[in-house]
Amino acid sequence: MPAQNPSEPDPDPDRTPGLEQGGSVPPGETPPESASATGAVSHTNRASAGPAKWVWLAVIVVVVVLVAGFFVFLALGMVS
């Protein structure tokens, strides 16, 4: 069995079962495993919002308090 070349991760089409002439796969067959784009990633990156999520939360809270205060003052007759 010849050694696989790491720069060519695809299997040899001559020795791969299930492949038709030209390398196509017939209906119902699972294609041979190939290289993955994420195979070389050593760790996963977590999406972090950092302080931006707290700034947006504070802005929303301030707007809600201001709108609620306006309606309270409107109900008490302090705003005409």
C-alpha cells in the first residue's frame, strides 16, 4: 500500500469503491471522505460581545425609564 501524501488528502479514485468512471458517485452511494476546511483548527472561537452588550442594555433601560416617566408625569398632570 503506497503512503498517502499529506498535501493530497483525497483518496485514490482507482482504489475507492463506489466511484464511477470519471469520479462521479452513483445515486444512493456516499461520496468518499475528503479533507475538511475546519480540520486544522486547534480551538473553537467563542463569539463574545464584550462590553457592547452592556452598553446596549443600558441604553434600552434608560429609554424605557424615560418613556415610563413621561407617562407617569402625563398621568399626574405635570405635562400638558
